[in-house]
Amino acid sequence: MVRISVAAVLAFAVVTMAQITPNLAGARNVGGGNAAQFITGGCVNNADCSSACCANASGVGVCSAEAAAFQNGKAGCDFVDPNAAATIAAAKAQVAKQGF
């Protein structure tokens, strides 16, 4: 007989509902359109990503491998950020804060 604890069920629920967020280390490459962004870095469209896949992660662009574009809550490639100007401005502020 298999017993599943409440803690195991809750842990699974938390993992499956976790949201993907862009890696801030790649802020310099957001909005550049030169395919320089690494996987897990932020993007405003496919042109930012070296993988050519800007995945929609709950309304935020995250560069992804095409094979992983639907994993962890992402909604596939070809995301175009409707708030690109604000996203790019926030990325530039992050670069200034980081100093690189």
C-alpha cells in the first residue's frame, strides 16, 4: 500500500505552481535584438535569445530552449512583450545597479 503524505502533496503543488523569472545576470541583453541572451535570461522577443525562443512565462519573456518552451508554466516561444519599453528600462536600471 502506498501512502502519500500531505507534505509530499503540498511540496509537489508548490513545485508545479512555481513561476519562472528571468535571470537578472543577463539584464544587459534584454531588448538588444542581437541574439546574445542566454537561456533563462530575460527577453522582449525571439531576437534577444541565442536560442531564438522568447517564451511567455506568465507575461514575462524568458529565453528558453525550444524543447523546454512549455515546461514549468511557460506558454511557448514567440512571446512579444507588450510592455517592451518598460521591460528594457527596468533591465537598464538593473545593469546600472549591478555595475556590469
